[in-house]
Amino acid sequence: MKLRVCILGSTGSIGTQALEVIRLNSDRFDVVALSCSGKSCELFLKQVEEFEPLAVATVSECSQLSGVRVFTGPDANERLIEEVEADIYLVALSGTSGIMPTYKAAATGKRIALANKESLVSAGRFIVERARLFGTEIIPVDSEHSAIFQCLLGQDTDAVKRIILTASGGPFLNIPVEQLKQVSPEDALKHPCWNMGPKVTVDSATMMNKGLEVIEARWLFGLPPESIEVVVHPQAIVHSMVEFWDGSIMAQLGTPDMRIPISFALGYPFRVPSGVKSLNFYNLCLTFEKPDTQKFPLLDLAYRALEREDVLPVILNAANEVAVNAFLERRIAFTDIPKVVEMCMDGLSDREVSSIEDVLRLHEESVSTALEIVGG
Ligand SMILES: NC(=O)c1ccc[n+]([C@@H]2O[C@H](COP(=O)([O-])OP(=O)(O)OC[C@H]3O[C@@H](n4cnc5c(N)ncnc54)[C@H](OP(=O)(O)O)[C@@H]3O)[C@@H](O)[C@H]2O)c1
């Protein structure tokens, strides 16, 4: 029996690579549902024609969609999950748009293949608790968390001393801190190792991506922040590591290509072809260094956010999304991004969060505060 796959965000970087993996494994997977925001209608129509899903969802309408059930509107992804049964829900939506669909998918009792880190950053406790309650498994797609998940397979999880998340360091790893103020969106969008969507690429340049991943790891693996370390590894070959109490360290390595963690999350517990070329070890030089948190303060802010883990990450995530957009629209400088995030965290730190509704309310409040700071 083929596994039925629903891909939320099928037109993005993760979504299109997932469809490549599925194309290679058409005997194992069947695409039953696809979604996008509605900005990439042309590509979406091609995907619908090729994969013939039962249903699709778009936030804004894509005209010419025919012969398929269509959900539209701001909650289209959630309605798609409710109406179309799948064995795997791949959440490849960008940014905050992933929170409610992931929360919804957590109640299906099926598998979530989770690329969208922002959902766990903002609503980690509520998503993880709900998934546990409904028996939904969450298999990470983020390459670092996929690596850790793989290193932990068959291991005594009580014996974990620390996990070590690797970071490529992004395009500005080696430029002097004084030059960061002048970098443009085009500079920030040139990632040295990965070809990703714009939000995550800018997050990699500020190292907020690693901060978000620290918080994501806290929820996925149930570890305290002091057991989660970050090390800069510019070659992006070691995708992350786990150290055990006996001093043994397990690592997962591979060509930096997201089709590896995507195929792992879809195929688990089996390995399926990903289409990725074997790693060439000749002349390979692997280096590791300490992150410079003076130059990239967002990493420290993410650790600080975990001091109030249900509240501050919501603010951090929302403020960062607004600041990244403002930077991409050339309204603020690259070095203003951490300032906006810190101001929002300081200003709203007394809020309380005890439900998913509180998360959404605080998210909205943080967005408004951040918009005021960046000037609209
Ligand atoms: N790309 C990577 O290599 C990578 C690696 C690790 C983790 N991740 C994580 O994976 C997630 C996706 O990243 P990405 O790089 O694939 O992003 P992306 O290229 O920007 O694609 C985002 C996808 O989500 C859709 N989308 C955006 N907002 C939506 C909304 N409100 N409702 C419905 N669909 C919406 C987009 O549709 P349209 O095209 O129609 O706008 C597109 O299909 C992010 O959380 C990122 O951090 C990505």
C-alpha cells in the first residue's frame, strides 16, 4: 500500500524537493493533497496536473484550478487537513503560517514530517503535548534535527549528555562586524551551502536560524537549553551530533542537500532513494569554531527566550519575522534585526501564555509592536 502524502507549501524550496523525492519513489508514495499561498499559481497548477491530488488549498485563489477539490482562505490548510486523510503531513510552509496547520496535524494520529521550525518555536509545548495525546509522530525535516533524530535511533536517550547543532555560519561568517550594517538583502540571500526560501536564508545570515533551531530542539528532544550547543561548521557536511555520557559522539554526515532529511522523514523507518550524489571524502576538510555572539546576537537572544519558554519564543519569532520582512523591503538595516527582536522581548516579557489561543494573541501583539518599531 502506498503512503498518502499531503504537502503543505508544495511550491517552496522544501515542497518542490519533496515532490522530487516522491517522483523518484512513486511506487511508495501517493500525493493526496497540496497547498501553497497562491503566489506561485503557475507552478502549483503544474504540480496539480502532474500529481493529481484529491484536494488542494491556497490562501488566495489560483484561478484555473479544476478537477480537484479546492479550499481557499486564511484557514485553508487547516480545513485541508481536516477533510483529506493522509498518512504523512509534510509541513513545508514558511514562517508563522505553519503554526496552526501543525497544531491541527498534531491531532490526526498520523505522521507530521516537520520542516516548519517556527511552529515549534512559538507553540512547541502545545504541539508536542497534542501530538503525544493523539499518538501523532513528529519526524523532523530540518537537517540538524533529522541528524540528531538519526543519531538517537536505538540509543539510550537517558544517556545523552548534550546535542551539538552545527551551523554553516551563513554568508557573513568572515566579514568584519563593522561591515554588517551595510549588507543588502541581495548579499544576505546568497547562502554559501543551501538554496532555501528567503525567510530562512536571511535567518541563516543573522544566525537566528540557529537560535530558532535551539528552541526547536528543546521541544523535539525534550532537553534543557544547557544541553544544546551550537558549533559553527562552514562546510555543512556534519549535520549535527549527539554526545553520550560515556564521551562517545555520534554524528550524521552527508552532502548538504535537503532531499536527504526529506526522504528520511517520508520513508522512516525505511531508507528510500533521495537522488543525492554520494559524498566525496577526498580533499574534504572539516572545521569547527565557536559562534561569535557579539557579531550575531540573535543566537544569545534565543537562549534567553528559553528562560520563559512558553512566552519569549513567541515574541522572538514574531518580531524576527517582521524585522526580516522590513530588512528585505530595505526599511531597516541588517543590524537592526536583533534590535527589533530585543525591544519586543523586553517590552512584552510580562505576558502569560497557557494555551494555543494565548500563543496566537501574543503573536499578534508582538507583530503589532514590531511593526510600530520598524515604522509600519
Ligand atoms: N529551504 C530549506 O532548505 C529549509 C531547510 C530547513 C528548514 N526549512 C524550513 O522549512 C520551512 C519552509 O522553508 P522554504 O525554504 O521551503 O520556504 P519557501 O521556499 O519560502 O516556501 C514556502 C511555501 O509555503 C507556502 N506558503 C507561504 N505562506 C503561506 C500561507 N500563509 N499559507 C499557505 N502556504 C503558504 C508558499 O506558497 P507560495 O509559493 O504560493 O508563496 C511555499 O509553497 C521554513 O520554516 C524553513 O525554516 C527550510
